[in-house]
Amino acid sequence: MRKVVVNSTPLIVLCGIGRLDILQKLYQEIMIPTAVYQEVTVIEDSACAQIKTSENWIHVEKIENHLEKKMYRAKLHDGEVEVMILAQEREADLVILDDNAAKKTAKYLGLTVTGTLGILLKAKRQGIIDKIYPLLSELKQNGFYIDNALEKVVLEQADEADDRG
């Protein structure tokens, strides 16, 4: 089983469209650091409830090296920093982040990185979802920013370029 560490944004946005199940179907289990758990559950909302009821497959892990956090704080949020530290400590196979600065840092550290849109592409390729376009629309309606050029690339990769209105 692959070791996958997830940041808060992918969890929140997938919960927001009722598709947190995609992560479970793709990876069976995921890890989130304590800072991400705290960030996602600080507000009693739908994302919080979904995360709290998914603890059989979403494992909250504590990082061991808290001194490392100081090195990244200037640029990144606590959750992003802990995601990278946890991924290194557990020798994760994949890190799921959406913030560009965090992605660049994770790649610099030698971690394999994807984001929410990459997860949706993989889910389509594996037959977990039929179409990406409706999910992209829902994500955008819920405030998730998707650059038009990136959306076009994702839809082309999903063979849905004609679905865009």
C-alpha cells in the first residue's frame, strides 16, 4: 500500500463537493499531520464532520522533528510544513498539496507531489469518476481557484476538452 500524506486544502475542497471518498478509493488509507487535522477540524462544518468520521482510513500522525518546522515557516503554513516533514519521516510515496510554493518546496525536497486536480485525473483514469468537468465546476463554485489555462490542460488530459462551455 502506498504511503500518502495529504494537506488540508485537498481534504476541504473534496469534502466541499462530497467526494472525499475519491481519496479512499484511490489509496485505501492516507496520513495527515496533526497541524492539518487541527486546521480542518477547527470549524464545525461538513469537512470537519467528514474527517472526524473517516478516522478508520485517515490517520492523524505526529511529526517527530519539530525543529525542521522553523526552516519553512517564512514561506509556508504550518500544515504544509508538517505534511513535508511527515512525508520525509515516513518515506511517503506521494504528497498531495495545492499551494504552488508548497509544491515547489516538496519537489525540491525530492518528494513526489500531486494536487487535487491530479487526484481527479487519476480517479477518472481508474474509473472511479466518469467525468471531471462537473467536479471542476463544483470546486470553482465552492471557491477553489482553477486557472483557465490549467483547467483546459486538465480537461484535455481527461479527454473532456469539448465539455468546457
